[in-house]
Amino acid sequence: MTGKQRAALRKMANPLETIIYIGKDGVTDHVIKEVYDALEARELIKGCVQQGAPLDAKSALTILCEKTGAEPIQFIGRRFVMYRPSRENPRIVIDQ
């Protein structure tokens, strides 16, 4: 993914609501399934690592991207953004 594509996705993610929360249990199988389903439905999602969680946003983003096949887009503070085109119905088109 190029820098321009990543910048375009960051811009699209700015107004999105946070839908994934990583809590004190860290990245569990349930969280991975939730992220996978959210990526399939929305393609671009925003998450947050809550206070008291055993890892930071960068670590959570890395683990979730490895487990779901997604692209890390951005992490700032405790928030992160990830992207994966839907396998059945891709909606977000980013220029090459």
C-alpha cells in the first residue's frame, strides 16, 4: 500500500466512530472474530485500547492485522485504524 492510499484511508477514517475496544483481557479470540466480521462489513474500522489493557495500540494493531489479514493504517495514542477490502462486496476504492 502506498503512502497516498494510506493517507486517503486515514482521511476516510477520521469521522468514523470507534467500534472495537481492547480491554483488560487483551486480544482474545472473541475480539479477533469481532474485528474480522467488522472488516467484512465495513472494510475500514477504528479501534481503541482501553486503560488497563496489557498492550498498547501499536501492539494490538499488529496482532489484529496478522490474525485478520488487514492493513494497518494508523495508530495515535490509544486509537488505531485498520483496513481490509471485503471478500464478497468491496465498497471502498482507493487509487493505485
